[in-house]
Amino acid sequence: MKNIHIIGLGLLGGSFSLALKKVKPELKITGFDANLNHLKDAHTLGIIDEASEDIPQDTDVVILATPVDSLEKLLIKALEEVGENTLLIDFGSTKEALCKSVADHPKRAQFLAGHPIAGTEYSGPKAAKDDLLEKKVFIICEMEKTDVHLKGMAYDIFEALNMKLRFMDPEEHDRHLAFVSHLSHISSFMLGKTVLDKMADDKNIFDMAGSGFASTVRLAKSSPGMWAPIMQANKENILESLDAYIANLQVFREKIHSGDTSELSSEMNEINKIGDILDLGK
Amino acid sequence: MKNIHIIGLGLLGGSFSLALKKVKPELKITGFDANLNHLKDAHTLGIIDEASEDIPQDTDVVILATPVDSLEKLLIKALEEVGENTLLIDFGSTKEALCKSVADHPKRAQFLAGHPIAGTEYSGPKAAKDDLLEKKVFIICEMEKTDVHLKGMAYDIFEALNMKLRFMDPEEHDRHLAFVSHLSHISSFMLGKTVLDKMADDKNIFDMAGSGFASTVRLAKSSPGMWAPIMQANKENILESLDAYIANLQVFREKIHSGDTSELSSEMNEINKIGDILDLGK
């Protein structure tokens, strides 16, 4: 493995490259980004050694790290372009539609459907960090559909990056992610909106915001260009999680309204156990 | 100023004492907590020099740092007990009802209504940290109702602790805090509940939770004993903020449902500006 090509040089693509260069400095990393400012920044920041719109002939692994609405087209185009010894890996946040789109593709075995569970509320190559992926979970879907030999390169990379592999089918991935990622982003965006709307009356409201507010609203800084397509691609699961969330809020609202403090208390007590569950995962 | 007495030796009362001891080691700090394990821990951890259920005669400043449902009774009892040179300060998260309850009290001038905007999702003396209050906002309500001489001691303390003072009336405080603190806690608790409910079907769901989920659900670890009373004391403002939040979620849900990606995108773009506003406050 000598040559890597990355399409999409934002937070994930950029962080992937920086991490890989640290542990495998001998690799040559080329790449492209449709945003030419990002492409230039990625070069300046040493994320890529060389810019290239086409996938170079001798590329071993191509990484697709663009928003999910562009992945399907990019993946099919890349599959046409590459030789038989090249592996394609995507980093998209939704997996079902993408996997379906290439289910019967003659070169399906050259594709590995992946999703690194890592990110921040920032985007673009300047937000990339060489430790973003460190010890994070990397989900692989339909691993049995990828060629054994090519898959070996992916395992080498993710092991070198110290990532924890998890395997599941694309439907399960999308269903889970709606609850533990996509819903969080929506709750955070709407919390931000609710307080911004209130600010129209009360200019100094943010003066009183503490670390709790900052923590719950942090994701409202996330990139709309990344998130609107996710909400489209994973619509059904997101609607299910959102409806459950809104229903829970409405029931809790009625408990506050009726002033049943002991009922509120016992409900929050039950939910407190999420702390233990999250800490277990550390 | 020589003697401080703290009632409620949890996260806030404990952190206050540890910070004060660092900058004013000559002070003698006594205290009490109705939870006798907390009282014992506070003594062991050096949060108090001595346990005392009664407020010692020569106390200069009494801090009330208990959940809001106990503050009114405690404050009135303490006002009866203390001599005319003692200042009482409360740290409660809601201010309107408490200020009203002592509005006509003959010793009203010996009370300062305060609220340090600081906390974590943890509680109890073991969670106390000597830097929790550092550079945080301390809100004072009805400052004109507190005796000028006694108030001087409070200013000395908060200056020594490097806190930033803000002044507002109790109604404004409670209205603002509903939006920038209380709502965040409810959104976080309900997010936790929604995912815990889902976990009944999908045991491994937390494996896929990244830092975004952890951030939005962090407050769901908060103490029900502290938060149920806040939801009671600030019910009307909280219901207003919660209704606005639920309405925003419902409108956004419909936009996802109708698949209007550009509308979702432009709405999230608008909300992104919360990042600049929050960063300005740093």
C-alpha cells in the first residue's frame, strides 16, 4: 500500500489523512475537494501531498468523505474509474441507500461501506485534527461483500489509526444512528433556535448561559451542508426518533404542568442510569 | 470577615468553600448538610472545618446552597437566628418566589439573592472542585434591597473568587434561566429517555454513540433532587420555553417529512450564528 486518494477534504477526510501521515509517513496522499478553497487549504496544511481531480492510476485506497447526498454518484463514478486492485471506502453517516445503490454493481467487492463515529461541530480542512479518529469506533456494513484481499488494506489502516471496528447491516446502522446521533443534532439545533428566537426580546440572555447550555447547543454549530442531506437520506428513522422524542417531551411537559414533583423526580432518576451506561463505553 | 457558615455542602456549596479557602485560608468555615453522609464527606474533604447544625453566633456570612424547594423555609429560619451583622446569601437557581417570600421581612436587608452560573452534571461534596466558580457569572437580584455595609462582604468574596457580577430583577432572572438552563436540562433528560427506551429493542445502541450524543445527553445525569424543585418553582417560564421548543421541533419535523432539503439547510444556517454569539461570551 503506497498511494491513498481522498475525495472530500473536510473535517473527516482531513483528520483521516493527518492521522495516517503520522503513523505511515511513507504513504503518498492525493486528494480533491469540490470547494477549491478547501482544496487549497488542504494542500497548505499538509493534508494532501498533491491535488488531483482524477483518481491517480496507481491508487491503492480511495476514501470518499463528502456529504451523503453526493456519495452515491461519486462512488459509482469512482468504481468505473479504478482498476481491480483499488479499494474504495466511504465515510458517510447513512449507509442503507448507498449500499443498495451498488448492491448489484459488478465491482461491488471493491467497495467497503464505513462510518467513523467521530466529529466535532466544526467542518472544513482547518478543523481537521490528527487525533480525531484515535480510539473511535469505525462501523463497517456488509463486510462480507468486500473482497477479502482488498479488505486487508482497510484493516491495516484502521488498526494503524487505533480505531475500534464494529460490524452491522446498513439498516441497523441507520436505525441506531438516528437515535444516538441524528436526533441529538436536531435537538441541539432546535434548542439553539428557541433561544435565538427568545433573544429577540431579551438581548442579554446569553450572558446567563452556563456550561450546560453550551454543551446541549454545541451541535447547533454543525454544517448544514452535511446535515440536511443526512436528514433526507435517513428520513424514516429520523422521523421515528423525533416523534418519540417529541412525545416524551409532551408527557414530561404535562407532568411539570400538573406539578407532580415526585413523579418528575422518579422519572429523572430512571433516566440518570444513562450516565452509567455511557461511562461503561469509555 | 472571619467566619462563614454554609448550609448545603453539595457541588456548589462545596466548590464555593474550596475556592474560598484557597484565596482566604484564614477564614473559618463551618457548615451543615441534612444528608449526614454528605456532611461527613465535606468534613473529610476539608470543605468545612467544623460541622454545626446551628449557625454559630459570630458568623459573618451564611451561604444557603440547598435545592430550591428548601430555600424559603431555611432562609426565614436563618434570618430569625442571626444577629444584625450577619449576611445571608442564597445560591438558588430560581429567584422570583424566594425574593417574594421575604419581600416584607423586617430583616430583608440582611439577605442577598444570588445565583452562581456554574455546575456540572454531578452532585454532592465529592463532586466539588475549587475552580468550579472561577470566572463564572454570579447573578445578584434586587441588590438595592440589601444593606450596603453587609453587601460589601459579598463583593469581597465574589471578587476574591474572580466571579463576574451581573444584576437583574428576579422575574427577568427566572425568565432567562428557563431558556438558557432549565430547558437544556429537560431536552437532555428526554433525549436520554428516548434512547434508553429504544435500547429495549437494540441493546448495542450505545456502542455507536459519539461525542455529539454524549454532549447533548450529559445533563441527563443531573440530580433529580435539585431539578424537580426547579421545575416546580419556575413552572410558568419553563412551560413557555418548553412549548416554544416543542413547536420548533414540530415545524422542523414537517420540513424533514416534506423533504425540503434547501429549507432545512437555510434554517440550520440561521441557527449556526449561535456559535458566534456563544464564542463572544468567552
